[in-house]
Amino acid sequence: MQQQSAQIRILVAIDELPSPVWKKFQRQVQATFVRDGASAYRELIHENYDISFIDLFLTGLDSLELLRRIRDEKLCSSVVLTSETPSFHYAQQGILYGVSAYLLRPLDEQDLAHVFSRYLAGNTPNAAPLQKAAEDIASHVRKPEFTSHFLEIGKTLMTLDDSPIEQSLRWRDLYEAVVLRIYRVYPWLRLYYHPEEFLRADFIREQDTQTVRNTCLRKSRLLHAALIELLPPEANEEMTSILIYLLRNLEQNLQQKEVAEHFYITNSTLSARFQTHLGYSYRDYMTRVKMIRARYLIRYSDLELRDLAGRLGYKDREYFSELFEQRTGQSLAAYAADHEGTHYVI
């Protein structure tokens, strides 16, 4: 944890001369000032900063592109967006890229003091209510009402005194807490979907006044769909245990007979339970999840395409390629080309 006696290292990327307000914090912070996005990016690559203050309208490198790089490359844990004039739409986009606050200039001493005290406290205001709400929402992830439940619980965390920016920050924080909670409850989900697939901002609707909230709702639907494809809600407790066992051990290329023996049932009983609870066979289920795992390996590993079939238990590469194209609508090569450069740290 950050010691209060240590100086906070901050980067200020604002296209104007440094404000006199920074002098009031010279004992508390060690500040570096730059005036364009490219310089800010170089600084963040080569130096470690605790907090970055980013002008919403930077030159040299677009501020939203800079925010995307900061998030993707994990260059700074706390980012504050600033602007001279209110720009709610752009501020919402910044929130989706992970900013922790949005301040109007000229910067106010009280606002800066709040940013620094929040950083020293761990950037977790109202953490207990938010975590409790996230646990409640996450417990519904396999239920049809998951997204509507997220919306209803989220509304209870908002107050009439909240500004639109504060509400957007709270929606973002709640959603991220829900995603992380789900990955703790279902740790094997990381074998099939990288968390950033649900956390990373993708496209923005320019006329949407509820960009952050609606993006969180849309991505919650994607997360719900991804999870129930792997672990259908129709499965009873015993069937759920079987599916989780398969999901955890996918690359061991388990045969149906081996799985039946592991659960002390006959092969025919296992077949019947797949048909009864899921409506399809053991083989069909394994093909589904292996194709999802294949997509993951293409995107987030250095595995060569020629080695992918063997990794997933297919001796015939051509047959595996046909299955992949049937399931995804793309050839292996086309899928790999479309997702080149989307790797994250695993």
C-alpha cells in the first residue's frame, strides 16, 4: 500500500502552462508536465507514475487512444481526465477506458486533494456496498434475468445528488466488480474467454446519453451468453459437476467412458443425461467447447495454427479445420488474421 509519507508521482498531460494550484501540493506530489499525447505516452512507457492527469483534447496523440494504450498496456493504475469545458459524451468514453475521475479546469485545490486522498486510500470509495451488490448480481449470471437484475441493483446504488459523471463512474465500477466476481466463482472461464473481452471498451454510440450504463448492460448480456453456452442453466447439480470437470480438463482429451467412470456411472447413463439435460450428445458438447477454446488459443497464445488440432485432441487437422469453420463461420487463418494484435497478458 502507498505510504502517506511518500510523494505521489504524477504525470500531467495538459496543453497549457502548469497551473499555480500544483505548487500547493509540492510536498505531497512529484509532478512531471508534458503538453501533448505522444510525450505523455513516452513518459508512461519509460517511467512509473501513480496518477496521470490527461487533457481530454490532447494534440499529438488523441486522448482516447492514449487512454486505450494506458489501459491495455497497464501503464498507470489511476487516470484523471480533465477539460476546460464540459464534454459529457467524451467524458463517458474516457470512463469506459478506465479513468477514475473527471475534473473541469481550472483545477480546484479541493478536487485535487480528493483525488490524492482517494489514491492513498486505494481508489475504493464505498467499496463494501459495491462489492455486496456485485456478489448479488454475479449470483444470477446463469439466470435469464441476469442483465435486468444488474440494472435494478445498479439503480439502488445511485443517488439524486450524483452528477451524471459520478453515476457513470459507479456503473463502470459496479460492472467491473461483477465481471471480476464471476471470474472468481468460475475460474475455469479464463480458459475460454479473457476477462478483457468483457471489460475493454469497444464501440461508442455518439448520441447515447447513457453510454457507460448501456455499454455495461450490453456487455453483461455477452458475458451471460458466454457462460451459459459453457455451463447451460438446464443442467442439474450432478450434471453441472460433470460439465465443470470437463471444462477444467478439456485438453486431456477425456473420452466419454473415462468421464462416466470418474463419476461412477455407466457410459449409457452419461449419454442419457446429456440428452435429457442439454438436448445434445457428449460429443456435440465437447466439440462446442473445444472450438471456443481454439478461438481463445488463437487470440491469446503463441501456439502455431498447425499445432492447434493436436493440442485439442484432433489427429486429423483438416477435419478440425472444417469443424472450426462450421462453428465460427471463418477459417482458422481468417480468424487468426482478424484477431492479430489483440493479445493480452494472461
